[in-house]
Amino acid sequence: MDWIMVVQVLDSTLRLATPLLFACLAGLISERAGVFDIGLEGKMLAAAFMAAAIAYATGNVWLGVASAIVASVGISLLHGVAAITFRGNQLISGVAINFLAAGLTVVIAQNWFSQGGRTPSLSGGGRMPRLDLPFADALRDVPVLGPIYSGILSGHALLVYIAFLCVPATWFLLFRTRFGLRLRAVGENPAAVDTAGISVVGLRYGAVAIGGVLCGLAGAYLSTGLSAGFVQEMTAGRGFIALAAMIFAKWRPWHAMGAVLLFGFLEAVANRFQSIEILGVGLPVQAMQALPYILTVVILAGFVGKAIPPRAVGTPYVKEH
Amino acid sequence: MTTTDISPRTQTSDYAIELRGISKAFGPVQANKDISIKVRRGTIHGIVGENGAGKSTLMSILYGFYRADAGDILINGQATEIPDSQSAIRAGIGMVFQHFKLVENFSVLENVILGAEAGGLLRPSLSRARGLLKDLAREFELNVDPDARIEDLSVGHQQRVEILKALYREADILILDEPTGVLTPSEADHLFRILRGLKEQGKTIVLITHKLREIMDVTDDVSVMRRGEMVATRPTAQTSPTELAELMVGRKVLLRVEKPPARPGKTVLQVDNLRVVDSQGVERLRGISLNVRAGEILGIAGVAGNGQSELLEVLAGLREAEGQAQLRGEDLPLAGPGAGAISRRRQGVAHVPEDRHRRGLVLRFMAWENMALGYHHDPAYNSGPLRMNNAAIIHDTEAKMQHFDVRPPDPMLQAEGFSGGNQQKLVLAREMERNPEILLVGQPTRGVDIGAIEFIHQQLIRLRDQGSAILLVSVELDEILALSDRIAVMFDGRIMGERQPDQTNIQELGLLMAGMT
């Protein structure tokens, strides 16, 4: 294995971790406020479609990103109406959103573009431009630092950097601000928030909407940054992987970053090494590609320590005295 | 109506709270009927009444949890609208609920500032609160470690956090709903010292309780509620527990049950070195040894959560344990086959669980169906290997309901349709009418009104005098003292000591309950 290969794998780890990170933080904020968000997958998918469709139609990727956010927040609010206002079952509502998005995106794509449920390939202004960090070229040949800075860190789309900046931002929001204190409180004991004279419903809608924005960014990056256009079911379970990462991280932002980097790394390895030999036995490519999903199952089955969710997650708040 | 000559800013009213004609209905149930009450500023005002008398509803209206259908609220002489809790807080009202409204994994400071933060960022709010807490701790004996997490604090300290929350919001009126239910006697004394201190600072305190002794000890005035109505308000000095109990129930009540001396017989239950480790690895019982004889009541006193529940569960066959136990001299298995609830019932161990809603009854079942639970194998209840004899069960239920004065005496009524006291009578009738060798009874009168308490106590004494052994677990010391022939005090999974009820007092038991010998 040579260094160039390592740099390539780590470089694509960052890119593959980006949609997971957005989605994971979305789920984290929503669940910290006491609302299950199993519809991450659906919101990402709808956002991916909207981003690609609008970017193709206008030739402007940023209009695509904006529409993706609008679509995703819209779906989040739908979830909010079902789960917060009408106190419905939050899991069922999330599952419904996933089905709705999987079906609607394909139907609309077929109706608009007639290309078998996909959008046309994006090019030029419809794709997310890559940014070179300052001095990336100048530092390229410096040993050690060069490959890390110029090879791995530089040359990604803006959303990659935004995703990783969202980690300290989320941490600050949750643990250093008034809004964060209230948000965590409403996920632990909504009665305490209610008796303190703060609106439980308002806080939960706020959290769900923030989750919507983040899912919108995740989806937009998927279809305009990571690939060049929307295809059916392109999220490929990333919403659920993000949920697994969130549980693995025990609902903490910095740990979430670590968890999604692990998943991103596995995916990057699987992409890079199509077949691998262990002890003389050749593993088929499918085995490699299944790795992130196998890890997801292992984590969700609870093999990774005891993860204690926010106490009130999943339970609609009913006022009692 | 008083005239409004006084300018609104002078606030010269002698009354911190005045309610006029408050009514509130939930569907067909009239929880509050035309209630008027005046609470003098700078006093402790008690409100007593049975469960369901409407005390909590009234206070929830005052705290903005519910809106009254009719009536006026005057705070310091001024008509005040309280549509939500925020308005109540602004009007200077603080509330300490029976079930604390704290975020368990937050620190004390975070809980105190929640909803009353000084700005968008937490740091300034936290340091401001830290300073204020220090002052309050000095002034009112309200010591709590500001950085401790709530779940690590004792119940008494958690309650102080609730009081601190109200004071941090500059409450002038403090409402406490059943504040001593979860406290040891010494913690309760401490609470009352705090309340008296607050009163001296000019705060007004409303104390909701069903414990008449506390009313007599600490209040200046007392109001009595019955079935949604305010039946009387008296200066505490001019009333007595007997009068208050009568006002609450609407008839004469015996506060102390008539109890002839016990004539204990042979040992029925003998337990040695009982140990239980729960699923979290915490040792809940650390070597319990005790015995109960026929014809006597052994009372287990203690603050809730010190292993009493586990002890009952082990003896009733609901939880496995290590150690030895004998029933009538024969070995009683504590684990494995033969240690289940069914075997216990067959051997004459009857159990009245602490939580009648979760364990004592199936609330959606009718009374007669509940009467068969646990005794469904009784041949008299079956007309063949597959068919139950419903008619026989219903007939039996009617007789038992009659005997235990369950109202309404309708076997076809769902359990949830009965009042708390009558639900408890159903459970007691099921377990006691079979004259068990030993009756295990947990919190027999929790959430039961005074009239029914009197009846239940009489029935327990009657069963004792018929020769049954009774193991009574209760967090109500008065109940333990009134019924027991011997008292064992539990603390942290151990028995701290055994006392004779006529040779001990609340202070001594209170120390044992706090783990001091």
C-alpha cells in the first residue's frame, strides 16, 4: 500500500462522511428535543432530488441547495404536525415520510424529465464547485503536511467544510446557549420546561426545523456534490447509518463526527478496494460494500456499550399535574 | 365586591391571594364549585381535603395550568389573569409540585435557571445563579451543591431545588403540593423550618396536604375542601384534627383505630439473611432477617425506596432472592420452580401490592374479573378444565363487595370506574376474604380518603384477631404506629432496628429511617 492510496482513501472518507454528518447532527438535535427522527432518509432523498432538479433547471447549484432546504424543512414540519401537534406515533410518522419520499421523488422525476425516475446529469454551474484552500498548491510538495493539507483537506465542496463546522456549532448551541439548555431539557423532561413557562411545542418545532435544514444540506450535497444528478433511492440507507452513528455517539456532537468518519472510512475503503484477499480467500466486492451496513446492525443491536437516549424521546407531551 | 378607590400601585390589600367564585369542570366532573378563599399575606395557609376534593385543580388554576370556567383571581388585591405558567411566575407565584419538575441529568444550577436565563448565552446566567444560591442557602438553610446532578441528590435536596427555583424567580407566593409525602420526619422538620423562615421574610405560603398533624404544626390558617367545594376556613389555633377530619369527610371519623392487644401465636413466616441484587447490579436487600407470628402485625417503616418494595416482591414470589425462608416451619423456596406467585398463593400467602394500578388490578377489567385474578384456579371459580364459572365468580364478588362496603357494589363495573379507596377495598377483599396464613400488604391506604382508611384499618385488625399474620409495609409513620404490634425500620436494604410501638416515638423512628442508630 502506498501513500498516494492512503491519501485518496482519506480524501474520499471526508466526502463520504459529509452527508452522514449533516444527517447525524439533524437526528441528534431532533432527538435531544425529544422527537424521534427516523425520517432522515426520506428528507435527504427528497432534498437530493430537489437540489438536482432545480440545479439542472436553473443551472445554478445554490438555487438547488436552497430548494433542497425548503423541501426538507417542509417534510420536517409535516413530521412535526403529526408527532408534536397531533401527538401521533413518531416512528410511524418517520416511516411514512421515508416511503413518501421514495415514491414521490421517482414519480415526479419521471414526470419532469422522463429519464426513468432520474434527473439528467448535472454539469458546469449545476454541480457544486470544489474549493482549493489557500496555499494548497504552494504546500503540495512539503513532506507529510503537503499530502494532508493539499491532498486530503483541500479541494472539497463548500458543504464539506460547512458540515464539519456544524460540529462545534452544534456543540456550542446545545451546551452553551439558552436555546440549547431548553432544547435538552425538553428532551429529558418536558414537564419541567412547561412549568417554567416555556412552550414545549415551540421548542420541539424549532429542533425539528433545524433538523430539516441539515437534512436539506445532506441531500443537496449527495446529488450535486458527491454525484452529478439524482437517481432513484440514491440515499441508500444513509439516513439509517446516520441514526446508527448518532446512537454510537450517544447523542454527542463531537462523538458523532468520529462515528460518521468511521462509517465514511469503511465506505471509502469498500469503494477503493473492490476485492480483497484475506488469508488466501478472496472476498467478493459485495462483502466489502456491505461493511458499513454490517457495522450499523452491530451498533444498533447494542454491542457498543449502553447508549441512554434522551429520556422523553418518542413520547408526545401531554400536560398533566 | 370591594370598591376600587385605592390606586392600583399601593397594594395595600392584606391578602396575597383572593379567589372569588372559581369553578372548573372536566367534562361531567365538577372539580371546583364556586370556590372563594382569602390567603393573608405573610402567613402559611393550609389546604386540606381528601383525594379528588379539588385541591390540586384549584392550585393548578392559580399556576396557569388550567383556566377556570368562571371566577376571579386577585393577587395582592389586583385582579390578575393567569392564562399560563409564565403569567403566574410574573405575578410572583411559585409552585413546588408533588412530583418534581426537574431535569434529572442537569445540574442544580441548570435546573434553577431553566426558563429564567439572563440572556442568550448560559455562562452569565449560571454565575449569577451561583451567587444568588449562595445567599439563599445562608438565609434559609437551603443548602444544595449547585453543581450536583439532580439524580444524585436525595429527595429532600431535590425538593430544595424546587424551592430555590421559585425563589430565583422572585416568587412572593409559594405553593407546595403534598411536600412531605416523600420525606423522612427529620427532612420534613427541616422543610418546615425553611417555610417558617420564608414566612418571616414576608413570603406567603400555601401548603396542600392530607396530613392533619402538619397542618396543626405549621399553618396559621387552614381551609378544608370537600368534593370540589370549600367547606370551611379556620384559624389553625381555633380548630382541632378531629374537627378538620370531620369537615373533610362530612361525618364523624375515628382518627385512631381501636386495637385490642395482640395475642401472637406460632411463627408463621421466618426469613433469614435475605439478599437481592437487582438487574443493575445494585444490592437492594442486604441480609434481611425477620419473623412474623400468627395474630400479629409486623410493620415495616422506612422512606420509600429503601428495599421495602423488593422485600414484598420476594415474599410474594415476584422476585428471586438468596437466603432462607420458612412458612409454618416448612422451607419456602426463594428461587427457581416453586418460588413463583402461584405457589405462594397456594401456600396461603396473600399479597396486596403497593401499586394497585400497576399490580393490584387490571383497570379495564370489571370488578368480578379482577376478583378472580390470582385465584382463577380455584375449583369454585371453574366448571371444568377449560371453562370458568363466571356466574359463580360474579356471585362471589357481590358477596365480597358487600362485606367490604365497596361502592357502588356493582361487579360489572370496570375497576377504573371506582374511586381510589374503593379500588383498594376490591384488592383487599380479594386477598383478605380467603383468610390467608399471612397477608403481605404494601401501602394499604395510599391515595385513599380518610373515611376508607378507617375502614381498611379496622379490617386489618379484624384479620389479625382471626389469627392471620400480617406484614405491613407503609411509608406513613402514623399508619405504622397505629396498626403495628412490632415495628421494624428499613434503611438501605437493611433492618436498622425493631421497636415496640408503645415504647418509641416518631423522632426515634425518624432517626432509624435516616440510617442513624
